[in-house]
Amino acid sequence: MKKRIYRISFLFMVGLCAGCGKEGTVNHDLSMESQFSQVEEHSSSAGKENDDIEWKDKLEIDFSYDYSEDIKAEIDDVVSNSASLQKELENIEEMIEKYTPLAEAAQTQGEMNVSSRWFYVIWDTELNNLWSRFSNLADPQTKEKLLAEQRNWIAMKEEVTLQSIGSIEENGSIYPLLQNAFLEKITRNRSYILANALAELNGESFVMPEISAKYGLFVDNQGTGNVYSSLITQQNLEGDDEAIISIYRQGETRGTFIDNGNGELAFASDDGSVKGIIKLNGWDGASFKVIETSGESVFSTGEEVVFPFVF
């Protein structure tokens, strides 16, 4: 996991340096939406005995090569050779490490954009594989409930990406790198949610990974594919902790926060009009409670908003 964090940081920091360079941006098709309405049959991973995955070859660094089929084949191997869903997700994390040298070898902005894509492809492929197995096992009612959530997640992806990293016009040639890193993160999270649901169907125990008690993206979608309200807590380019809170039919406020520990963040808006407490509740979402207002604030003291959908 430390290597994974290093890889993302490495790509991001080098990208900042190269973002305005002379290299042209490689424009890839990133519309790899999970096709949940067209399910392919996959065999269950139950009953497998060998947990250890031996990667056949060391990754050859080639920024012009399409690794899609290699990734699909490797994920099929992971599914076939993992004794449990818990071990399967651990092996996918190891697979991510196999592709890390590609990112570390990237020198130009174009190469960084290309290499960052494959980490997203890995999790997108795993997500589709998990859904296929879940769909084959779930009863119609259970399947329809999760299918509705998945469709909502897909429908909101574009908007939350824009909210989190900004537009291509704002970011220039570094945009594909930022987009891929963000999509990798939220697709990884969604894969764990699906794996947990599939483990429950299989009667397996499954432990969700720890989620940040400081940074995250949370949405109130009111059970639809639309973002009504959203909460983003992140570290900006200057290294400051910032929060962006958007409330349906009220408005948006931006500001900084202080980490009080245990997922509690003390928020103060940049314009001084509102103070409040952000509470991050792991995989159960987040909330924001207003404790003080002044001037022409769009919020009211004592008001509390809940963001149950975790990205």
C-alpha cells in the first residue's frame, strides 16, 4: 500500500512539473463504463486452494502497448486462483504493484498520462468481473437493489470528477493524469463495496479496508443518479486541508478544516460566514453540522446535512 501511495504521489508531483511542457497530451478513451445491464458469465472463485499468484512475466515498459487484454487475463487468473474474495482483492492490490514500474519510468507528460490509465483499467476490469459473479448468484430483488446503486454511481461519475479535479480547460495537459488517478480511486472503492456484497452472498467473511478519516468525497443523491449535495475534503496544491460543501438549493461554501481526530473536522469558510463540524463515518458516509454563522450565510446555525453515498 505504501508503494501505491508513492506511485500516485510520484505521478502527481512529476505531472505538476511537466504539465506545461511541450509534450502533447495523449487523448485516450476513458469512457470505460461498467456494463451492468449486459452481464457476462464468470465462474465462481469458491473452492480454490491456491492463494499465491505467480506473475508470469516482469512487466515490459512500453508506453505504446495496449495492456487491456493482458490485464483481463491476469484478473481472470487472480479470480481462479484466489481462495476467497478477501485474498482476491489482496492479489489485485499486488497486481497494481506490478504496473508501478511503468508509472515510475514515465518521463514526459504524455507517458505519465498513458501509464496512469492502466491502474484505472485494472480496477474497472475487476469491478466488471465482480458484478458478473454477483449477478449470477443474487436473487432478482437483491440484484435489482445493487444494480440501481451501480447505475447511480455510473451516472454521477462525470459530475463528481468535475467537482473534485476541475475541468480539462482548468488543468491543461495534466488533466488525463488527474482524471485517471481519481477514477482509479473511486473504482477501487466501488470494487471493495461489490466484493463485500458478493462475499455476503457466498457466506464468506470479508473485511473492508480502512477509509480515510480525513479526506474523501461524499454525496447525497437522494437515491437517484443525480448529485444533490456533496462534500469534498482534500489537500489542495498548496498542501492545505480544504473542504468544499455544496447543499441542494442553498449554495456552496469553501474553506479550510482542522483535524480533531476520529473523523471529526473543524470547518471554517474562507469568507468567515460559517463554521461547523464535518464528521466522516468511513464507509457509512459523512455529515456536516453548522455551529456558527455570520453575515449573509446561506446556512443556518444548527442545520445538519447528511451525505450517505461514498465515492
